[in-house]
Amino acid sequence: MSTLPDALDHRTSDHPIVPLFLQRWSPRAMSGEPLSPEERNSLFEAARWAPSTYNEQEWRFLYAVRDTAHWETFLGLLMEANQAWCVRAGMLIVGTSCKVMSRNGKPNPVHTLDCGLAVENLLLQGASMGLVCHAMAGFDRGKARAVLGVPENYDVEVMIAVGRPGSIDDLPENYRDMDRAPSGRKPLEEIVAEGPFAF
């Protein structure tokens, strides 16, 4: 049985950072075991404390737990390629964000950024708990809006699969190599420049 690797065995930072940033990665192998309500609440609690413009907290998360009434609906939102491995997740989440400010009704230009900050909090919390958390763009946003009743003043942003680590051997064969080691990152000089854009 091939187990998921420890990211810290494969990743090192070029400069000092909290190890949790290296520990967080996006494998696909999950065991199919359910998450406890306490675990789910810890993930959403971490998301709750993300920063946002004017403290709007404009993210809204919808979720389904495997083997419950909403599971097939959420699984059916995913592209077929993602369904192939998400079928073993313990929970699927849809992240949305309000496009207008609650304080004045004006457009919120950073609602997507703020939702992303909340998602990252959730992903880091999951990593700290030893869970697999994999954010995805491969799903039908229009269908999600329709079947989940998402209002027009909200954007459907992301889906996230969460579960306990599983065996790489249980993945469809074309996904197994992707879970054998976490990906690396570009060096700072490729993503950071002092002054004007110079890449």
C-alpha cells in the first residue's frame, strides 16, 4: 500500500518560514472516512478568521458530507476527471463570495481575493490537522449556482475536497504519480521584483 508522503521530507524553503506552509499541499488520495463535526467546525472556524475589506467577511461556504443527502449533488458538480478521485473525499465544499458591500451596496472589487484568503486559512488548518484539502476550479459554476440556490449577488468561486489521507494505490492510475511527492515552487527572483514589473 502506497501512503501519501510527508511534504516536509520533500520540501525546503530558501528562507525561514513556518513549516506549516511547506506541509500544506494538494494530494488526491483520500480514505473515504467521514470527518467529525468537530473537525469540520475547526476548518470553517479557521476560515472565519481571515482578513477582509472593511471586515465584510463576504465568503459563504456550502458543504456536503459523504453518504448524506447532499453528497451526490455536490459530487455531481465536479468535472468527471475530479469526480474520479473526489468520490473518496469525506466532505466537499463550495466557496462563494458576495460581490457587493453590505455596508453600502457598492461593488466590492476584492471579494474574490477575500474569499481566497478564507480558503487559504481553511487549507492551512486542514494541513495542521493532517487532512487532505484540495481546492479545485474543475467544476460547473453555473450548475452549482442553480442547484445550490446561490443568489446572483454572489460569485461561485471554488470547490474543495477534504478527507483523511488514503492510499495512492486507490487512486485512478493516471493520478498516482501526482501524489508521490508534493510540487516545488519558483525561486523568489521569478516572482518578486523591487520597483517596476521586471519579469
